[in-house]
Amino acid sequence: MINLQESLKIRYDAVFESDNNSRFYQNLHHYFDLVIKDPVLHGLYEASENELREKHIAVWERDHKLTDEEADDRAERTDRLERFSLYAVGCFTEAWVYDPLEDYKNAINEPEYDLYPEALVMMKGVENINPEYAKRSPTKWGRENLKRLARRYANRESFENRLKQFHLMLLAEVEKLPKMEAPKEPPAKECPLLLNRRTGDFVLSDVRGTFTPSSKEFKVLLALCESPDMQASHADLIRAAYPNRTEPTKTDRMDLYPIIQGIKEKLKLDVLHNVAQVGYRLVFGEDSDESKQS
């Protein structure tokens, strides 16, 4: 099971491996999406926000009119607080990248001109924004505003530096969490179906036979045998049968059905069970009875 540190690292590395601006900001959104939606990480982020607010109030608590020197001193202390605050470092990315792209992602029924111009600058670039939008809202979509946003988002280094700092600070907070022992996974059940990868010969209970190794039935059955819990998705099974189909379609799923029926006929036992909205699973013995009841 992937832990939080590994999940963060996978998304962190993807940001810096981005080969263009659009992919960079999408991956940066993807990184921050984990922070916002994971309850543990979001709890740390919210705790930092509350801590910063309380300290900020304490610094600026007014008991009399401040002199210029006192105001400068408190401003310096505030700057120091924010430099070491997880929330203060992260809210820049949240406001300038995450929120606009989250709106862009979810508002699929909204016209582009109603969205944040920041999102379109990140995703499409200024040169690809419809000039007609400026007629609807000159301030929002006007040339000067778009040029200003283009300059901001062209400077990837500023976002990268903030992410580096935020990532290290977040990992430090995660490391402070009490260590929980990972739940022990039950031992994997042995598959009673013996299938020879080279020849296609199989033995199941009292049934013996052979699948042609180049056949779609053999490839699908082998994929099920080698999958965790002997279960595979429709997409994985389609790719096993048709290796060139990287993005399976509904038509491909229809093509999968006769392949499954062919496997059942050859095995002479109903051990391939449909898992609703998921795919298929090999089920044997007592598990087979329970699966039919469910």
C-alpha cells in the first residue's frame, strides 16, 4: 500500500518532469489536490492556517496606536511567521493554480468566458484564448490583464520554488504523525487452475484441456490468473486480448463477452464471475457459492 510520503513524491516528481506549461500546471494541481482532499494532509494544512491566524493576531494585537518603529517591527515578525508557515507557503499555489483549475475542471457545462482567465492562460496560453471574450468582459479578458497573467504563469520557477519549500515542510509535518502499523493483508489464495503459459495446457479439477496460446481466450484467462485476487477490470482484459487497444471502448467490451463465454465452455465450470461495473473474477469452491449468493 502506498503511504502518504510516496503518494506525494509521485505527484511531486510529475510536476518537475512536465514537458510543457499546460502539463506543468495540471500536475501542480494534481499534487495540491491530494493535499486538499486527503483528510490527513488537509488536517495538517488547516492546522497550520489556524496556527498562523492565532500568531498573526497576537503580533498585531493593538493596545495603543503604533509608532512607525513598532509597525515595522511587527511587520518583520509577520514576515518571519509566514516564511515558516506551511499554510502561508501553500496558499499561493492554492489561490493561483489549484482554485482556478479546479473550477475549470468541474465547470464542464459552463462557457469558457465565465471561467477564471487564469485557468485558460495556464491550460491554453494567451494566444489561444478567443478574442471575442474581451467584448463580453473587457476588464476580465482584456489584453492588459491577459498579458499580466501570461507574465506570471510564464515564470514556472517561482511556482517550482514554492512547491519545493511546501513539499519539504509538509513531509516534516507528516513525519511527526504517530506511526500506525500497516494492516496485515490476508495471504493470497492459490489458484486451483493450473495453466501452462507456454503450451496453453490446463487442469481444473477433473477437467483437462488446451487453449491455443495465441488465442484471445488464453490471453484473457492468463491475465485473470496473474491478477491480484484473480480479478481484472474490463479494460485490462480487453488490453490482454487486443494489445494495440490502449483506450478500450464500449464496443470492445461487447467483444469481450464471447471471449469469456468461450473460456467457460472450455473449462466446463462456471468459475468466471462478472463483477458489476468492474470486470471479471475467477472464483472457486466455497468462494464461488458465496459469490453467487451475493
